[in-house]
Amino acid sequence: MKPSDLPALAIFARVVEQGGFTAASKRLAISKSAVSKAVAALEDRLGVRLFNRTTRRLSLTEAGEAFYAGCLRMLAEAAAAEQAVTYLAEAPRGLLRVNLPMSFGNLVVAPHLATFLQQWPELSIDATFEDRRVDLITEGYDLAVRIGVLDDSSLIARRLCAVERVLCAAPGYLERTGTPQAPEALAGHDCLLYAYQASGDVWHFRRESTHRSVRVRGRLRLNSGDALVSAGVAGLGLLYIPTFIVASDLRSGRLVRVLPDWTDAFATAAYAVYPAARNLSPKVRAFIDHLVAITAGDRLTAEP
């Protein structure tokens, strides 16, 4: 049977329950002829008679009995499916699959997951932390957080906060190599490179209306912001990295600002992205609202 047959199945079942076409038409609030046509179409499609008809009595044939039992199961499953969808649409419930950038997820989102789950006790979260760009549709994610320029796509994006990078290094590294005094001087330094950086090995800086772009080099390229910070603290080179990742290291003195008068020329933002849908599910809406709350005021760009 096809999904389009469900209305006819419901009409057939109602005829059986009400004991006739007239009573079924009244219960369904449709004409008796519409009921008769629906049942006749079913019989034509199946190639069997479902009812024995006389002027006084209507009864099921053997085929009708078997078909009625199957109808009840199908209608019950359809009702259960509708009820399940309605249940999930009423409030944040079920399983929410989320993809988060590694450092942003660990440092910004993870500390607040307990509060979110306490607020919505019927909701579960399956979160992955990785910097790879996932395909939300094919990989089955409800939502992802992405940092940087967004690709044109069918995804809906909600801006969360600005994300700016800061140039810094360990005091020991600067003691050995000297502190750069201008962006151009970075070309002569060991720089720690991020594998997924959209601009590649070119770092962009701004001071008032002046822009500088410098192609940098380094012996270490990593695909993890946290690993880059560890390398920077160990004195392996200069870091150009979002402030939210290095805030605690700058506060402690393990890292220090370099070229503090120059800022990120291409500061970007973090976005919550999700597949386009006419009706956004309560669980996705609730998590986006949670992300907006914990990143309110562009706090991730603030100096530590």
C-alpha cells in the first residue's frame, strides 16, 4: 500500500466499525457516495471483494476480514507516528545531534551543557568536537557551530558572536628571538600554523585605516587550536589565534601580546547553522537560544 491509500483505509475501517456506509458517512462527515467510491476503489486496486452486500446486511468477506486486521495495524502505526511527531514538536525532547569546533566546543559550549540538560530533562545530546566541516544533511546533524566566512549553502545561519585573533608568544621565545616591532617582521619568525586557516599562511592585520598582510612560515602546522596553544606556551613560535582560546594563558603570563597596536584585519564570527526547514524543531531552537545566551555581548573578542 502507498501512503496516499491511508485515507481510503481509514474510510474502510470506519465502515466496518459503524456497520454500514450511511453510518460511516455521518461519522466521517462526508457523503455516502464518497464512502462508497473509496471502498470500491480499494476493491478495484486489491482485485477482491471486501464486503458481502445485501439490501439488509453488510458483512466482511474472508479477504475483507484479513484486510481489516491489516488496516487496524497500519492506522495504529500512523497514529503512533503522528503522536510521536506531535510530542517532539511540543517541547525540546528526544536526541539533539550537534557538531562543534574543537576549541570553541571545549572552552565555550561544554562548560554550559549541564545547565542546558538540567533545563530540558527530556532531551539528550550527541555532540562531536572537530574542526572538519561536516555535511549536516548527509551526516545527520541537527545543528553545527561554524567559525569564519560561511559558504553559500541551503543552511540557515544565526550569528552568535564576533571572533578575533590575537598575536602572542611565550616570553621565552621572545627572549631568544626578539620581539617583532612591525607586522613585516613576522616573515623572519617561526610561526605556528593552523591547518584549517581560510587565508592559508597569510596573516592580516589592521591599525586604524592601515592594513598589512604578511606571508608567514613555520616548522609546525597543526589542525587543533589547543595543540597550537601548547606549542606556543612551549616557546616554539608565534601564535595568531582567537582570543577565547588563549585568554587564560594571557592572564597567567604564559603567553604575552605581540604588536598590541595591531588587530585582526579580518575578524570573523561564530554562527549556529542548521538545515532550512519551515518549522524549526523546539530542541534546535532551544539550543540556539542557549548558545546566544552564553556568547552574549561578543564576549569572545574581549581582552583577557
